[in-house]
Amino acid sequence: MLEFKKIELSDKPLFDSFFDKENFYISDYCFANVYIWRNVYATKYACEDGFLFIRFSDDNSDSFLPPIGTGDYKTALEKLTEYTAANGSKLLMGLIPPKYKALIEQAMPGRFNITENRAAANYIYSAEKLMYLKGKKLHAKRNHINKFLLTHKNWCYEELNDENTKEFFDYQLNWCADEPDEFLGETCAVSTALKNRTALNIKGGLLRLDGRIIAVTLGSQTFKDTFTVHIEKADPTIQGAYQMINQQFALHNFENYTYINREEDLGLEGLRKSKLSYFPEFLSENYMAELK
């Protein structure tokens, strides 16, 4: 039976050997993302017969990514069904890209209820468009930035570094203090990201106005042509703050990438509207599968 264990920083090469083979444009197929959220979702992994198995736990229930790898896919799925049955539950998998959806249907036809999960679809943008905001569709974004520049003169952008890391984290703490539902989980993830930013190849940025931080962001490379933004926070009372940190981070970091993944909208209407307003190139398909 599969034996799941805690994810350590030293496991990065193993995870990368699976994740680097194909880009699914889903941020969870990235070691940095899995690692910084591992304590929040009690994430563990197992590796057997050429497959990587990733388990998330919440309120005594488990869910899984589909088995990742090559080989006998039916056997890999049977390992998961055996594991969940032994724990008194039915197999539930999420964030399934189309490739693995097809493998599941081929390996175990008719055994799963499979549904698309729009709330978890990742928003994929052109790096060049986020950098330069060209074209009529992004006219409103340019207006926000121009308004910010006309209104505020004493601003600056900084890359995340050893000297400003504590200030970054303090801003995160203060921002989440008004969002109690996000405080513990996201603060834990950001703390882990900042402490391990070099080992995880995480980059970040800060926007200052009159010396004080008004916006922060961080992300990591998730594939050779794709960079993913994991965290973005800004003062909502300052017009243009979100647009400025978005563009400044892009201008300083996205030149060598084709695509930028800004992750999912969680089914939240306001967040969905915001992400759509930047006109993504496409949304990544993903599915949920529950054993019947």
C-alpha cells in the first residue's frame, strides 16, 4: 500500500523530475507552490513505480492530484483506490488536466464521475501584454497607472531582497489582519516562501509610496516558458496600486517568459472579474473525478 510522507525541501529535484516534463498551466504542478502550502493543506506524497502521488488532507478527508508519471496508469489508480478504501473513503481527485482525464477514462472506463472545475481554472496571460499593456483592451489598465503616476510622485518599486523581506512579511501580516479567514493559511504560506525564497527560486516585488509599502507580490517559475504569480496584495484605497505592482513586477521579471499564470479565481465573483479584465490568453482546463 502507498506510504505518504511529509514533503521536505530536499524533495525538490524529485518533484521537478515529474513537473518539468510537461506544462499543464496549473500552478499546483510546481514544487514551490506545493511546498509553501504544504502545512496549510497537510500535503504529503508517495512515489512508486514511476508515479508521483500527492495527497491533500482537510477535516479528516483526503483528496489527490491524479497520479503523475508514465507507466501502467490503471495500476497507479488502483493503488489510490486501495489506499482510500483502506481509510474508509472513496477516491477523489482534483486539478486534473485534460491529458490525465483521458488516461483516467481509458484506464477505468465508467468508474468515475468527472466534472469540470471552473473555479480552479488558472488564468494564463501573455507576458508581453502584462509588461507593456498594449492595445485597446488594456486601455483601462493604462488609465489606472497614469492616474497613479499623476497623483503620486514619491513612489518606487523594489525587488524582494534580504533587506526588505521583513517589511514584506509585516505588510502581509497587516493586510491579512483584516481578512481573518485568510490569516493563518496565507500567512503560513508567505512565511515559508520568504524563508526559502532562494532554494525555491522565488522572486518578489514591493511598491512604496512616500517610503511605506502599499503593495507586494511574489511568484516563481513553474515551467521553462511560464512564471506563476502566487501572491499579490495592494492597498485598495489607493487607485492604481494593484495595476502598478502588477506591471512593475512584470517589467522587472517577465522578459524571458512567454506566459504568466495568475492562478485561479476560486469562484469568487470579484476576483473573476478582476482576472478577466486583464484578458487572459486562455484558461487552463481542469477536472474533478470521484469514484462511483
